[in-house]
Amino acid sequence: MTNGLNFAGSVTQISSTGESVTLVDETTFSISNTTGDIVPQGAFGLFFQDTRVVSRCELLINGSRTEKLAVNQGEPFHATFISRSKPNSNQADSNLLIFRDRYIGRGMREDIRIQNFGQEAAYCSVELFVDADFANLFAVKEGRVDPQSSKNQGDIVVSVEGSKLAFSFQRGATKRGISISSSVPPKLAEGILSFEVVIAHGASWSVCIEVVPQVDGTPVALRYPCGQSITKATPTERMAKWREKVPLVDSDDEGFDFVVARSLEDLGSLRIFDPDFPDRSVIAAGAPWFMTVFGRDSLWTSYMALIADPELARGVLMTLARFQGTEVDPRKDEEPGKILHEMRFGESASLSLGGGSVYYGSVDATPLFVMMLGELRKWGLATDLVDELLPHADRALEWIENYGDRDGDGFVEYLRSTDRGLANQGWKDSFDGIRYASGEIASAPIALCEVQAYTYGAYLARSHFAIEAQDLVTAQKYISAAERLKNDFNEKFWLEEKGWFAVGLDGNKKPIDSLTSNIGHCLWSGIIDQEKAGIIADKLLSEEMYTGWGIRTLASTMGGYNPVSYHCGSVWPHDNAIIAAGLNRYGFVEQSHKIIAGLLQAAEADDGRLPELFSGLDRKDCAVLVGYPTSCSPQAWASAAPLLALRILLRFEPWIPQGKLWISPALPEGMTRLRVDRIPLAGCQINIEVDGDDFNVEGLPDSIELVKNPREPHSSLKSTIN
């Protein structure tokens, strides 16, 4: 369990100037300024398994910092920083250009090259200042690191070991360290590697630096050791394979194509591979602060990314099943059958996911796990795996019945087990994320509207599994449970006088009556009665909710609204993509396209990338997209949102066990042509080409019937077993 679960203060800005470069490889990441320096302030650093192992790495040439010229970030884990030395006092321009190629992966490699463009030989003093504070990730994020303290309340020893500079840290039984070495012998002093060179006219000088973390005295194997070809390193090969298999999108809207391509690149960079199961990829929640497994985030991301890579869903489901709750442990909010909220490494000595610390304070990950397993079946993917994981789905449903429904009223509620757990355990998990319309903060236990929607979907998914197995008793059990939940939900959550659903019910079953984006998730699952869907669609697109960029988390007319808050008025891309899918499900295509258009324009305003969230300021009042200061970018479910938008535009709904695929493209205004190649389905890849009102599908197996209409989701539940 992490120290940051209930933090309610401000978060450290990564850079006071707003200019920073983040590089990521699984649980290793670095944050530097645009010259490549890791300066000893704010959130800069090299991080490995939730610990900042380098808090300073500054390069001085002839006693001065270098001047930024450009940064080229070709890969998620690699950047080239180009700068120049400070000009001599009698010169307008510098003759020395510095190229720093940095590679992140279980530590750091940096290739430094200095080129002399002068007309004569140049003396060059090269100094690399290095420090380490071994601060906890959350302490850095929350600004709780005191540089004047005894460095993270542990003993740090700096030493020279042969040709290496070493930092070792111990707190109790925890031992960490780093060593810094170079391909050219340096002069070593405490915290400094220095070189004195003379570079001939037109020549260059190079050195390779290795920063190697140590765990309990054992060095970690670098991804990119000096002398090894970069192209043969594991992350490079993995990204190349990822690019070879993900869909190719080509339309007459270049902005749309660019956003989807950028999203695919970002998702590839956020994958984590467990050394214990190297063929299993899961998705980290986001860079830089959440490069770890989150149950809810990974499930949503893998759902949205099914149209690109089902292997993500496979890896996510297997990993979450592996760590499914087995006992009642109040310290971790663990209960039998419950799906984890997040995994952290902290002071764990192991590189594998199994060595991390698991916290279970999430109420929605468990029903989403069952829904995701059902979705994988609908796509005809990983059939054997789905069968293997079905007992885990049953354990998840047992959790819903035995622990999720705390008071037996048929609704799933949350209440943390101790004061160290998350106070709010839905996706809006900040301390003030759930409010009444008055602005008063609601207190747990709380039954959230979207959690009931996910539970409804989980019941239906399990009924479909039972129908396939011709187990009509189990099928009827879960169909009845779904019908009962849908009826109760539409009766008790509906606020007739307001015209929307409550975001939740409190412990006294009083509706939490604020207007929120959560209700859009209820459209997505199909739990909302048809006659109420149009009313909800209008509310979601009203001026108090829709900003022109997207739908706010909390309406501007509600108490507690703040457009630059985490969950009380901001706009979240993943949230909007889910709402767009829900509107599309109920036939509100125009409204769905309006949301997608806003998101794509937001992405184009931010170099093609959707951040974790941005402000809820109205576009009419502020024509520029206003960000949120500590938003993760890239962030997994934000990166996956354009892929769900792609599926929405195709109106792509497979149900392979029934031998059917529904496709009925509806392109937005301004797009008349769309081709998508390499969509994974039922063990093969298909291509779809849309030209105006016509479309063609290539590669679809003969055993699958193509239905050229939108799928109707509102038929009687009972009819599915007849």
C-alpha cells in the first residue's frame, strides 16, 4: 500500500519553466530539462521501481551549463539532446556542439559527443555532477522531499570504487545503490566525474556513461550497456514488433490519422513485461507517476485497444487473475475474489510483478474484469485462456455478492477498511471527487451509478458464458440478476425532478444528486431504460456539461465546480470516449460524433496526444486548450481513447460465438474515406474500407456472417436463452 493514497495537497510541478523531457521503459523513467540535465529541484530524476535513484546529473562544459538547441525524442526510451557550450568571452558563437544520446531501461546509458567546429584545437573541461537521494516516488510527486534532511531518512554513502562512482543507501533492511562508470577513465571525486580533453579542429570526442541501479548489493542488468548495439536491445525489438502488427489507419482527415498513430505509439511505450512471464504484456497507467499496474486503468485501456492488440487484454486479465484477492486483509482492502487497484514496488527487491506490493481499494475493477473477459470471448480471441479464467470470473461475482453488496440491497458499495485506504474507490478517487449538488462532499459507504452499470454488464457476460455451455440454470440466474439490477437502478437512481441519474447513493440511500459524467458510463453498459436515454444525452451535451473540447466531470452549475480540479469540473478523454460509445449504443450518433470531434481537436492542440485530463474551461470563453498542471502524458486510457473512437466510427461489434460481426460505418462531418488494415478478429486480421456510404470488408472468414446494420442492444434479456 502506498503512502500517497489519501494525499490531498498540491503536487510538485515537474519543471518551473514548463519545459521537460520524460523517457520511459517499463518501471524506469527519467525526467530532465531540455538540455538533458537532471537538476536537483522539483520532480527531476532517474526513477527505478518507484525510487529516485539519481536526483542530479548535470553536464558542465568549461565550467558552464550548456545552451539548448533542440531535442529529438525518437523512441519512448530514447532522446537526443543537442546543445552548445557557452561562447568564449571574445566570441559571439560557440564552436562546441554537444550531443547527448540518452537511453532508459533498468538504469540509464548516455552517449556524450562533443564536436569542435572551430578553426583550431579546443581545450575542453567536461564535468558530470551526479547525486542520489533514493527518495520514494510519492514523496517526490507530492513535494515531501527535504534536500536539507538526511536524504530520505536513510544512510547514504558516496564512494569511489576503482573507476566507478558509487552511491549506497540503507534504511533498515532495505539496501539500494547505483554505480556510475564511463568508457573513458575519468577523474573521480565525490559526486563528480571529470575529463580534460583537447579536441582537434573538425574532430569530436565521445564518452559513454552507465548508471546502474543496485538492489541488495546486486547490480541490475542494463537494457543498453555501453558497447552494445541499440537496435538489438529488447525495448527496440519490442517496439518494432508492435508497429508491425497494430492497425494502419488512412483517411482523408490527416489530423485523425495522426492522432490514432500517436496513440498507438504511446500505448506501445506504456507496456510492462513481467520477467516471470516475458510473453505477457500489461499496460502501465501513465508516465511519469503511474508506471505500474492499475486494475481499472488496465482493464479500460485493454478494452479500448482491442481493435489494435488483443494481447494487451490477454496479459492484463492473466495478471489480474494472478493477483486476485484471496483473503480478508484490512491493511490492503483485500477480500476474496476482489481485483487489485494498484501495484507498487517501493522497497521490494524483486524485478518481477510478483515482488510488488498490491492494494485492492477499487470497487469497479472487479465487475470490469468479468466484462472484459466476456468482451474477449465476443471477439473470438484467446478461447482457451477465456475458459481458463472463467473460475476467476466466478470468484469476482462471488465478491460482488458477498462483499461488494455490503447491505444486501442489490447495489455494490465501497467503504475503506482503515483510515489508510482510499476514501473514494471509483475512478473519481480523489478525496473530494464525489459531491452532492450543493457541493457537500459525500461520505462512504457509496454505491456509484457506474459501478451498478458495470455489475449489470458482468451479469450479462456471465450469462452468455453459461448459454454457450448450455448451462441454462446459471444463465437464468444471471439474466434475472441483471434484470433486477436494471429495474432497481432506474427506479432508485433516477432523479425525476432533475432529469438525470444520481452519481450515487450514500449510506442512508439518499441520492447524491450532482450532475456528473459518470452517468455516461451507464449508457455504455446499457443499464439505462430506453425512454430515459434521450434525456441523458441532452444533459450530457448541455452547456453546463459540454465545454467544446469535451464533457466535464462535474457540471458547471454544481456546488464545488472547479474547471482546473482533478475530478470536479475537468475533462478526461477516456471518460468522454466511454460516453461517446454509450451515446452511439443508444443511436445518438450525432452527439457521439460531437464528443469525438472535440477530443480530436484537443489532441491536435497538444501535438496529437491526449493528456490524462485537461481543464473544463468553456471553449467560448477560452479558445486555447488549458491543461492540468500534473496531468500524465502519455497516459494509458487517454492514449486508448482514439482507438475506441475509431471503433465507434466503424460501429464495429463482433459476437464471434454467434458467428456474427456487425459493421455499419458512420463517418463524422469532414471525413468521407477511411481504411483500417490489420484489425485482429477471431485469430485472423481483417481490413475495412469505407468510401462515403459504401464499405467493404476483406479477410473475414466464411464462418462469420457480416451484418451491415448497427447492432440493436436493447432486445429482451430473456430472449437470449431461447
